[in-house]
Amino acid sequence: MLEERVLPRKTRGFTLTEAAIVLGIVGLILGAIWVAAAAVYNNLRVTTTSNQLLQIVQSIRSMHATQQTVDSGINALLVAKAGGMPKDMLNNPTTPTTVTDVWAGNVLIAAATHTVANDSFAITFSGVPQGPCADLLVRNTGSGRDSGLIGAGVAVATNTAFPLGLSTAVTACSNATSNTLVFTFRLKT
């Protein structure tokens, strides 16, 4: 009688090509997640900055509610010490020495002139990257904007025709990593 020999079946693992394909797919998935997370994080920063801008505007208007002009010496630290600045913008909530935005750029406040001296004020955000800069300009000059907004732009608040379109905002925010964004508001709306 012939004996049938059964050879054990070879167990095979992944080939190098199969492993490379799997790693490539995992890399694509992780890359997509990274891009989506970065977009969400950027959107959160822009939303936070827009909210902070509106809080500062309302605080300054409340502080000067009985006046027709802004104090000529107004600055971000004075507003912060008076409690008119969001706490997350201050390096030290009890005795602030600097006021910064979410991109770690300085926030400045100064008196400005619309029709008479010091009847308005400017809020400046520095160190704003190009994408968020354009997004901030579009969001804060579009529908639902503060009715006292009289100027918005880069370096100086030059644009006064609102709303600003995306192409105008992108052109204004020409620096890829660090733009200085200025919003000018009337004291009285």
C-alpha cells in the first residue's frame, strides 16, 4: 500500500510589495486626517480672534459710553487693566504686561480719527498668517459685521467698502506667515 505523504502547507506572510501598499494607504489616511485637523484648528483660531475682536470693541465702547471721543493715550494694556480685554489674550491676568493674539502676535489699540480727532479707535493684530488673515477680513467685514466698522486692512485700515471679497482679502494679506491686520471702529455706532 502506498503511503500518501502530506506535506505541511507553507504559511506565507506579506510580501514587501503588499506591506508597502498597506503603509502607503495608511499614510494617505493619516495625511488626510492631519489636513482636516489643521483646517479645524485654523478655523477655531479665526473664530476665537473674531470673538475677541468684538469683545474688545464692546469693552472700549462701554468704557467710553459717556464720552464723544476716545482717550488719546488709550492702549491695549490700559484696556486690559480696566478689565476690557479677554483674559486668554493676557500674559498675566492680574498684572498684564503684554496682550497677544492666538498666533502670539501683539495686539495694539490706539485712538483714531474718522470725522473728528479721536472719535474712533483701531485694533491691530500682528503676526497673522495669510489664510487666517484673509478669513478674518472676510468674516468681520461681511454681513452681520459691527455697524461701527469704518476700516479694515493690512498695515492700515484702508478698505472701507464692505463686505470685502475673498480675492481682495487674499491680495491684502500677501505675507504668507506674518500680516498686520488693522480694524478701525467708530466709538459711537
